Amino acid sequence: MRFTAAGAGSGSNPIGHTLGKDTAPETTGRGTRRAHEHEDYHIHESRGGPRDAIMQANVVQHDVPPGEDGLHLVPEYNRKIASGKAIRILMKMESTGSCELETGSVYGAAIALPQIARSADWSGSMTALALRAFFFLAVNVSLQTFILVMIGTEQLIMYPFAGQMHLCDFGASIPKCDADPNYPTCKGPGGTTLSFPRLYSYDIWSTRLYLRDALNQLFPDRKGDIHSAIDPGEYGVEDYWCRAACIFIFMMAVVDDLRATLNLARLLWIVPTQAESWISYEPPEWANKEDAKAVHGWSELDLVRFYVAGIPRAWKVLNFIVIWIPKFFLWLALAATGVHYLMETADIVDMVVNAMALTFVLDIDEMVFARLTTGVTQQIMAKLEDMPLYDLSCEEEESDYDVMERFNREEQGCARWKKFSLILPKRLFTIICLQVFFMWLYYARNCKYDQNGGLVSKDVHYPHYLGLNPLGLMFGIEPSGEEEPYWTMPGE
């Protein structure tokens, strides 16, 4: 349905209802604008049909005033106008986004406070807060790195010293093992067929195995009796799909931090490369300052604005090296380490608990900010405004008639089917792709195919513990080990 001013188009146009007056439309830089100079508005029928008749009756019945913004007074059109405005504005905000910082994190504070201090000509207080922000950034990066190194030490050094092989897919096919003992991954690390009554976590399995081997050492002449009387069972995952679901939950929990990291990179790229001010004092121009403060309950602090703006090139380079690179690689290390840890977890309850427990590493930056930074810093960051990348000026000036026309054109009839692409959850696909990648990385590093086509642990060697290799341990790179493995898959 097209609403235009009467007389704006030729009489040969038979399409659309035309609500207007007998003057030609005025054209501005933002599109066609109707010049309403009289109150005798009327409706020209150019499309016809019951819908147009109903609209004409509603306009007359509800006494819509002359002008372009009276159509919302008709209840039948009000909800469409509201929907059209909301959809257009929210979708533009969603698709274009803003340059924003994490206002509750030391990463955001380490970027914003030096720029605010620069804008204030490096005043003593602001400079001190900026240096303090960098100090807490160093504390946070050190803590996160240390925790990830310790998790890597447990997985890559302490597990092998305890004799633990990689879990891989041991036990993943237990329901099918009764019918076909040669089905892939039906053989456990002990070389026997897996079954639920004989399935244990590594701690329990290794203890039972130790007891049997100790008795064999004490009574070597009765090995046959000991083997027949003592069954240590097998080590394997209790539920493969529960493990996959827990990894999915873990990836959902950490993907927001990846998104914030990528948004930070976009901010450093998009904001102007120049020394713009990040702070300003803006008393109201539309009223006396004291009157506005009294009416709205403002204080002088409410008239001070903190906002994202241009950053000099040197600061962009420094922020990229000192802030963005550590933040991204810490996320990458946690994702790889977390998936590795969950893939090595056999018990169902431990999987569920660890899926969320591991994400605390990414919360350390927010914890440091909330517990250690000053109230001044927290107030500044809370008031920090984003830099919107979208322009809503057209939507703000759009009349009811324009909204109705666009809503009917883009959201109604056959056009609505084009919007069904919104059904596809892009973030869900991103999470699944990340999960597939990190699970593949675990399998590629630690597992191999056995003779039946199942994924079992590679040969495991005792590591040469000659000192810490923080980067290697963070990213799951195994240290060099002894030449002879202490465990190989039985039967190979």
C-alpha cells in the first residue's frame, strides 16, 4: 500500500491507496516529503478493494488530523506502525552494532582510562588511574596465564606420570559391544571388551589394576587364580553424548568472551585514528541548567559525558599488542585446554560440573575489576557511552505513512518469506563449528585409529620434566618424552 499526496502522481497509476492533498510533494535530501498546507485531506482510490475501503472508513471514523503523523491514532494501524518502527530500528542496531568496550572488565578499563587521561591533558588523577588500570591488566593476565599453565601441567605432565592414557573414545560404543565385540572402540586400554558393569573411572580402574598386579608379584605361582578371581574392569567414558553436550555448553559459555575480543579488534580498526576527546561537559542547551537539574534530579556529574572516540595511531598499536593479543590467545588457550579436559573426563557428574567450572578463568578479569579497582574507575566505566555505527536519523524523521508503506512492502504478503532467513541461528552454527574444531584438535593430537577403526589413545611416554614451558602447556603441546612408551594399545 503506497501513501502519497494527491496529485503527486499521474492519473494512470492504478496501484495503491493515496492519502494526501492537492499539492505536489516536496523533495528533500532524505526522500519525498509531502507539503500539507490545507486541512481538506481526501483519499483517492487507486488500488481498490475492501482493505482500502476499511482504511478510508477508519481514517474518517477516528478523525485523523491532517499531517503525516496521525495514522497511529487508528487502532488498526497503530500496532503495524509500532512493529514497523521497532523492527527497522532494532534490526539496524543488531546488524550494524556499536564500537563498545567491556565496561566491567580490566581490559576495557585499560583502553578507556588512558584515552580519558589523554583527553584531560594527562591530569594527575586521571594519569594515576590509567597507570593503575595497566597494573591490574598485568595482574589479570598473569593470573589467567598461571591457571592455564597449571591445568596444562596436570594434563600433560602429571597424568602421564600417573600412568594415565588418553581417554579418546574408549567406551563410546559399549551398547553395541555385546552384539559385536570387534565393533570400533569396544576394546578398553586393558585389552578386554568393555561393558557397563566393568566400566570405571581412571582412579578406580588403576587402583583395581594395581591390586591385581601387586598380588601377582606377591604370589607369582598363583597368577592364574588371581586373574580369574580379580577383574580390574576397564577404563572408558560413561556416556559419549553427555560429553559432547557438556563441551557444547562449555563453548556457549566462552563464546561471548570471543565475541567481546573480536569487538575490541573492530573498535581499534574502526574508530578514527586521531586524538579525539573521550570526555566532555555538556550542560543542556534547551533549558536553564539549574532548572534542568532540579526537574531531572541531575548533579554536575550527570552533565559530564564519557564516550568512545578516536584513538591516536600509537595508542592503537600499543592496545593491540598489550591488550588484544594477550586477550585473544588466553581465550584460545582456555578453549583448547577446556575441551581437552572435558574429553579426558570419564564420569558423567564430573563432565557436567567441569563444563561450567572451567569458565571461571575468563571471569578473572571481571573479578579483578570489581574487587580491586577504585569506585572512581567503576563510575567512569559505567558511564562510558558506546560509539554507534548506525544512523537512525531517517527512522526518527519517518512519518506514519512512510512506516505503513514500508511495513506493507517488506513485512506483508510474499515479502515476509524473505525474512525467514532470521530463523537460521548464526551464533549456534558458530558454536558448533568451534566445538567441532577443538574436538578435532584433541583427536588429532592424542588419538589414533585402531585395527577396528575406533579412536584410541596414542602410545604414551613419560615426559622429560626439565622445567616449565608455559606456552606449550597452555596450548596443549606435549613436552618431549622418553623413547620407550609406558603404555601401548594391547594387541598392536
